[in-house]
Amino acid sequence: MDSRSHTSVTAALRLCLHALLLGLLALVAVRAVGEGAPHAGAVVALTLVTAGVYGAGALAGRPGPAGAGVRAGAGARTGAEARATSVQPEGRARVLAASIRPGTRVAALWLAALCALWLGLLVLSPDALWVAFPLYFLQLHLLPTRWGVPAVVVTAAAAITSFVVHRQEIAPGAFIGPLLGAAVAIATVLGYDALFRESERRRELIVELVATRAELAEAERTAGTLAERERLAREIHDTLAQGLSSIQLLLRAAERTLPGDAPAAAHVRAAREAAQANLAEARSFVRALTPPDLEHGSLAAALERLGARTTGPDLTVRFAVSGTPVELPTPYEVALLRTAQSALANTVRHARAGRAEITLSFMDTSVALDVVDDGRGFDPSGAPVAERGDGGFGLPAMRSRAATLGGTLSVESAPGQGTALAVTLPLAGPRRSQEHAA
């Protein structure tokens, strides 16, 4: 079995085991003396030796400064220094104390000595068979399960044999007692072991959930910040930048219609230059508020980085580009990137998928983004997902974003059949692209 931490529960159980074994040994000695057994002196002597060996092992195996000294020494010294100090008497004592632990060779030797002494008591006194019960728990605790269960069976057989030899009769109680005790010990220890593993699994799950919740909170804060930056950029682009661009065009047209020596020409030229300077300033604000993923590279590179850093339990994300990439207006890039981020966030949080694929397709008159996963899917008509209430982008937000740019968003999904999301934005040639970029 695996070693256990020294909690208050295990400490109490260990004290009960100590009291049970020592009490049964005392009972064997008292009955041998009280009943005037032929080998009473030998029984008492062997009982004292057994109790001494058990007590020495129990004291050596308890947690305390000795074990801490070993761990601290090993952590503060190099391997060569630790080996050098371990040969000193104090070092050997500490190593011995730390070695009587489940699964160690010293523990197995100590248990073998106890069992040998107990077998000697069995030969001298039939009352020693009751000591088999605490031995069952020691064997199951100190030995691996594949060796502990056979050791318990052999111990039960020895107890039964001792009873039959000493009493010279075969009675049902001679078999029921040791076998029932062995069954109870095995069920108790293996049941506790299963409960401990389940408890550890739940503890690890809780730790993972807490860490995931913190990551999600941080991701939502970042998403909120980026969403606000994007909103400001879109507002500046759609209002100030477009208005200044129109003013500049109108002033340019007015400047061309005025004679060169007209008194108003200088003022019109100055107004046009001021509008042009302010338009450049507005465009710089828009660029500064562009999502960081698009600041250093293309949309394809940003989507590839997004797929690489998206993680989930057993989730693999792949990215591919189809067609000949062309330069897209900034609003297009922002919309496609935000849609991919939202779709992958839903995949990680809700789909329990093992694989997801992002495909960016450039066509003659449109650009499309597909996000497909093999998760558990959902019913799009039954769960409109606006709905999430967690501040993230649901399907209506993605659909509205696509519609703002003249595009469409479609979702294909069914329970147990994964999800496929596709957003398509129109491309109407270089002029329209430049207008969107303005």
C-alpha cells in the first residue's frame, strides 16, 4: 500500500493497533502464568522479546524530527555530502527511523522478525493465535497489496494449524475465527485504501477547478479590456474618422472649384490640412486600440497563435489557411479574430472536445472562418446562448458582429455530434477594402 500522511485519524488508528497487539501479548503471558503452562517462562520471555521488537519498530517508524532531519539534510547538502554523513552513527539511526515505512526493505525485515517471534509463541501457547488479528493489519499496511493479502492468508493458516495441534480437535470455531478476522482486515484496509484514493482524486480535482476558475476570471478580465478597446476603436472609426474623411474630401473639392487667387482659398486649404492632420491622428488612435494579437503580424499568424495557446483537457487545436491570403481591413481582422476566440472559449468550457480545427479561407468575393470541434454539441434552436450571462460573446454577439460588416454566421450542431461554426464576410474589391480601412 501507499504511505499515508500522519493525520489525526491515522494516528488514532495506529495507537489502537499498538494497544491491541501489546494487550494481546500481555494476555498470552498472563494466561500462560496463571494456568501453569509447561513452558510459561519461555512464553513470558518470548512475549517480552516480541513486545520489545514491536515497540522499537513502532518508535522508529513514527514521524518526528528524525525524519525531518533526513529530509532537511538531503535538501541542504549535495548527494556526495549526504552519503558521507549517512555513515555516521547518528545518520544511520535517522536512516533506520525513516526506513520503517510501507514498502521499504527495513519494514519488511522488521515484519518478518515479528512474524517469526509470533510463530515461536504459537508453538508454545495456543493463546498466541489471537495476535494474528493485529498482524493482519501490519502486513496489509507495510507490504504491497500483492504481497500483503497472501501474507494474511498464510498467517490465518498458521493460526488455524496451531489451534488444531494444541487442542487435538477440529472445530468450526478454529476456522471461522482466523478466517473471519482475515476477511475483516482485508476488507477494512482495502476499503480505506479505495476511499483514500477517491479523496485524493477529488482533492486534485478541486485544486484543478480552483486554478481553472482563476484562469477563466483572468481571461474574462482580459477579454473585457480588449472588448472595450475594440468598441472605442470602432466608435472612433465609424464617427470621427469617417466624418473627418468626408470633411477632407469636401474641402478638397471646394479648393479645386475656387480660383487660385480667391481670398477664401487659403482658408479652405488650411481647413483641409487641419482635417487631414486630425484624420491621421484618429487613425493612429484606431491602430493603437487594435487587439494586440493583430499588432505584430497578419490575421493568419494571430489565429495560429490563438490555436497554439488554447488548452483544455486532451484538446488539440489545429489551424489551416485555404486560398491565397489577401490583406483585409482592420474591422474584418478584428471580427474574425474575436469570433475565433469566442468559439474556442466555448469549446474549452462547454464542448469537452478532443480536437478542434480553425480554417481561414480566402475566396474571390469573400473570406470565411470555420471553427469545428468534435465535442458533445448542442441544439442551436433550443439554446440561443445569449444567454450565458458571464460577460462573454455568445452566438448573437458573433452574428451581430458579422452582420455589421455585411457578413453571415451559421452554426451546425447536434447533441453528441460536435459543432461547426462558420462566419463569411464579403470582399468587394480593393476600393471597398480601403474604405473599410479608412
